[in-house]
Amino acid sequence: MVRATFFCVHNGDSFSQYSCSAEFTLQEKQSYTEGRLSTLIFRQREVHSIGGCSMNTKIKTVNLIALVSACLLMVSCGQDEPAMPELSFEEDLQQQLIQAQAGDVINIPAGTHEITRSLSLNVSGVTIRGAGMDSSILSFKNQIQGAEGLLVSANDFVIEDLAIEDTVGDAIKINDSNNVTVRRVRTEWTGGALTSNGAYGIYPVQCNNVLIDGAVAIGASDAGIYVGQSSQIIVRNSRAEYNVAGIEIENSTYADVHDNIATNNTGGILVFDLPNLPVQGGRNTRVFDNQIFENNTPNFAPEGNIVGTVPAGTGLMVLANDNIEVFGNDFIDNDSVNILIVSYLITEIPLNDPNYDPFPESIFIHNNQFRGGGEVPDSEPLAALQAATGQPIPDVVWDGLLTEDNQAADILCLTQNGDASFVNLDAGNGFAAPSFDAGQHECALPRLSVISLSSNNQ
Amino acid sequence: MKEIILRSLLVSALSLFLFACSDSDPVFHDAERPLRLSDWNLYALSTDELVPSEASLVFKPANQLFTDYAHKMRSLWMPDGAQAQLVDGEIDYPIGTVISKTFYYPRNAQGQFEKSVDSGLERVDLTQNQLIETRLLVRKESGWDAFPYVWNDEQSEAFLRIAGTSKAVELVSDAGDLDFVYFVPNENQCSGCHTTSHPDGDMQPLGAIASELNSKFSTTADNLEFQTERLLSRGWLDVIPNRMETKSWLDESNSMEERAQAYLNIHCGHCHNPNGAADTSGLILNGAHSININMGVCKPPVAAGGGAGNLLYSIVPGEPDQSILLYRMQSVEPDEMMPELGRSLIHTEGIELISRWIAEMPGTC
């Protein structure tokens, strides 16, 4: 596409001595190639925009009279034509994101591109595509504006094959969007696990149909991959490392989290339901075939955040969520506890939400492998338990809190987990009489169905 | 032949000359997106003055958003014969309406930008002030559209910058110099605030709305009628809204509660409302609630990250220093500060107000 800018110079006193010149620019480049235009001969084929002469309509054939008149007009008004500003890489990219139309692919070329302000996309049906998560890098190391690296509010959105590094806040936030695909994207804070890192790496919230596939999330001070208040979700083939929470599904329904690697986080995978949010009642999540090992990084979340309560060394933590199926996972050497099932009440945060159910229910844990773990618990009740027994913390820990209407088996069923050990912490009685007997939990629950996303997530 | 063409060019040039250089009415562009502000003909611009077209109405909302102490001149214009309707108590503007807001800083004798109170000028003296940007909200057939124009240093033209821009600013104030980066929003950021119902709502004006215009504004002080009445008398509005004068947070005769609510509404309510982009947080600050957990009282943060400032609740009654709300107002870190957009500096006067309000609030967490 060619853009042209025309301007005229007053060469002398008589009218015929104005000369007009044209500047052409290819839209892909922001560099101008200047060319002189003689008064009457004009060879340009197609002109999309004539900025300099105040004409903005797309015209196929150049209307010379209007054109030159407009040029003369500026001279007549006695003003030199003010120069159009040039755009930086990031301004050009943001401009592409604003002007995009459904079906467009916005390419991020290989290289490290410094971005100082949040980027945003509000147009549905757009793909942002790099040349690979290690070659196309948007670096926000010197970001001075915006709470995110990229903020998206658009349906049928795809982002793939690029990296977003060192944003001051969240790396990619996708708000209120349907059919979201994040594929082979890396979000990383390159300075390691620091409290000053942004909260979330990949952060869809209030979305339907979310696919996160082959992503890498490193260094988030809250959650590397965080899907909140959403429904119909798949997180797979991804790696989460050195985050407070590796992968977190929060206040969401119908999620499959599988074939991921969660390691070196404070907590590997979290499935939470929290009060006082517009979307709550989190349920129906399957966590399967994941490698969840050595999630022993000290908790570096800023204080006051709910993930700040996650003990360092947690493999999987389920908080107040219902209908969770956990199977085929390898839990290895998570130093506090491999699996932790708790009520919101355990946080001791005052609860003021009549519509909220603080208890987990129907948690089905089967056919998992456990090795090591529980040897250095980072939690007062767990440390006390270890001190009393002289043994590592059991593989599966339940706080033991439930309503009067429920039995132990309504909360948690355990089957075919090898020689996995179990404890009920008896938190309701001040941890007075922990029970290691899994007998009440030997039961099975109906398998949950496979999540299938809309065909737009392809 | 050549002579004939040149003559015809001269004629058309002269006609355009008359059109653009006289003080004629603003022009509504529906399909086009003019790259230059002058194409809208909203102002008469000379080397020493920017004057809104006489066909426009200069207005000022009861509550103004803080933008790094920039001064603002706002104008409203409707095409001939067009009239806004009052629909469910709100002004529904006709197609062709153009609302403009020009941001500028006063300059002192040394040419430095100076922090001062915005008295609400109806024209800008360019020898005393520096124009920064002019934002347009234009009511098109398809709904409102936003256009951010940025002035050149010579103040001779403002160019459309849909991706926004930034500008280093040094502002001289009694409390010392304020060095900061002034941000012109990109078009998405315009809609980030002006789309109050997220994500499917349309952009809406935030200042030229019924509640904010139900207030008095005049630079001459002798014509203190409600601005909605001025719209009516111009024939630009069919009926005036039936409501009380809108409280301003600046008016110290209002109660602390009224002032705080007015301040939070204009600065936070466009996102923190039950349908807004920030409803994910569960914190509602558009005045829809009395003091309770939805307004932040004893409400734990959800996804605030470092923005929580190691504090436990949005608002702790009696303890402004323990309140995340105030912490985020006092921050200039991009991932912590609130509002997220529209400021690089902290708003000392707003912080004083909210701090006093929380300090006087009864109760505990």
C-alpha cells in the first residue's frame, strides 16, 4: 500500500511558480521516499491518503485539480505545511493493532523489540504471530505505562510464537473474550523469582473457550498461567517454572489441565474458588498427566495476595473448588505436600459473602504416582505434624473442614494411587487429632467429561 | 491548454481558500479520519490564540478527571438543525456531534510549564500556554469514535496519533519541580475509559453527560445557569434532565461522603462499575453502593499483585495508611497505580480528600 503526502512551496511571486512535491511511503516501512511532482504531470497509480493536502478519502485516480488546489490552499493560508510525525516500532505496532480487521495477521518480526507502553487489541478475529518464542521478543524492560504488556479484549483471538518479557504488571491479559488461543508463547521475567515481577504471565479472565497450548511461563509473582472467572478451558503441553503459582484455574468451570510441566514454582498447580467476585462457583476441572515436581521456590508473592498463603513446596492445591478429577499425574519431591485440599476457611481471612461456598467437594484423586515430598513443610500446621510424627507430610492432605451435611467421602475420594499416604488435619479442632486413615475416602466418583472447545480455537 | 488548467486550478484554490481560512462552522467527518485537527474546523488558530468556533459551546463538567495538572478546554458542537434527546435521563447526542477537549499547560515568564489552578478558559492564549493534545469524540452513524490529535511544538497543527504518544514534561510548582512523562492515550486507551460497559458496550462521553452538565459554568460569572439549560436554549436538547445540581468533589460545602463519592465516580467509576472492565475485581466505585464491601470496605484484593502494597483490604475504616485504595492512588508504578491511565503524577488534592474520608469513616475490619 502506498501513502502519499503532498505539499507545495512558494517559489516566487506569480501563481505559476508554486511547485508541489509528493512524498511516498510504503505502509510497512515508516521511511519516506521523496519524489518531486511537477505541476501537471503525475504518475502515481493509487493513492490512499493525502495527508498534506487535507484529503483523506481513498481515491483511485488522482483528481489533479482538487489536489493541486489543496496544495495551493495551504500556501494561500500563509502557512508552511507542518510536518507529519514519524512513528516508532511500538507506535507502528500499536497502530496496526488498532487498525486491524477480522482475519488480519499481525507479524512480529524476529528480534528483540523494546516496548515502553502497554499494547492493546480490541478487534476480534486477529492473530498476532511471531517467528518463535525465542526469536520474536517484545521486551518491556523499560516499560513506563500500562498495567499489562498486552491487553486484549477481542473474540477469536490467537497469539503464537513469540515472547513477552519483563512487563511491569501482567504480561498478557485477555479480558472478556471468547475463543482465545495462546500457542507457543513465552512470558518471562528474566531476573528470576522476584516479588517486584508482574502478577500474571498468561491471564485470560472472564473468557469462554480458552486454549493455552505449548506455552512457557516463568517468574510471575502470582501465577504463570492463570485462567480466572472463565469457562471451557484447556491448558496443555505447557511449562510453568519459577512462578508463585505455576498454573492456576480460579473461579472457573470446565477446565482440562494436562500434559504440562510445573516445576520450581512455589505451588505447581492451583485450583481455587474465591469469594466476592462476579463469577464464582468454580467446578469441573480435570488435572491429568502432568509432571508436577520440585515446586519448592520460596513464596515471593506480594503480601495480601491469596497465593501468598500457598506453602512453598506444594504440588497441587485445591481450594474451595468442586468436582475436581486428578489422575495420571506424577508428583515428585514437592517439599511441603504433594496434594493439598482445603477450605477457604483455612486462610482465616474474614468471609463476607453469603453466596459463596467455602468448602471443596467431590474431589476425585486416582491413578497418580507419588515420589518423595513433604520433607520440608512450609506451613505451621504441617511443620507441627512433621514434628509430632517424625515423618514426611503425607502425599495427600485434607484440612478436614466440612459442613454438617457432608461426609468425608463427599469431599474427597482416593483410589489407585499406589502407596500414597493421606492425612486429615482436623483443622476444625485446632489440628488436635490428625487422622492418617484414608478408609473413609476409599471411593470413586463419576469421571468428568472431556473438554472440547469451539472450533474457533484451532 | 496549460493556461486553462491553471486558471481552473486558481478558481478552485480560491474557493477552498475561502472555506478553510474564514471563521466558518466545524465540519463533521463521518467516513474519513482526518490526519489533521484543522480539517474539523473546530477552532480559529492564529499565532497567538486558539479560539473555539463560535458555533461551539465551551463547557465544563461538574467533576473533572485529573490529568497531571494539565488545563483543559472543552467544546461541544452539533450540526445545524441537530438536537440531542433526553433518553432515560441521559443525553443521547445526534449524529454529527463533535466533543473536543484540548489539553494545555500554562507557561511562566521563563517559558517553563507551571502548575496552577485550571480556571476554565474559553480560549487559549498561545503566548502564555503550550498546547499538548486535543481529543475528539465524534458521534458517527456507527456510534462514538475517538480521535487523539497531538500538537506540534510550534502550535501550528495537531496530528492524529491513533497510537498515542508520550512527551517529557517538567512542571514548576510551589512544592518543587515535577518531572514526568505525559501520555497521550492511543485509541484503544480512549475506549478503555469511554466504554463503561465492558466489553460489548459502545463508547460514551464521560464529561458531557446529563449529570456532569447539571452544573453551572461560566467564565464571566454573570450567567450562572445550568449547562443543560444552555443546551436547551441553543435548541441542542429537547428536554432538560429533572435532577438536582451535581455535587462536585471540589466544592467544600458538600459533605465529605458526597465529595469522596463524586471523586471516586469520575476517576474510577468508568471501569469500576458493575458492567465495567474492572468488575473482575469486585470493587465498585461508581457510587452504586453505600459504604460496604463492594465499595472496598474490608474487601481483600483479588488480582492486585504488587498493587496491594502488602495491605489486606481496599479500605480499612479510620486507617487510610492501611487502605489499598489510597496506596494505589499514591503510587506512580504502572502496575500499581490507579487510575491505570490518565496520569503519571499523583494527585495530591485527591489523595487528601480520600484520605480524610477514610480517616473519618466509622468501623473496623
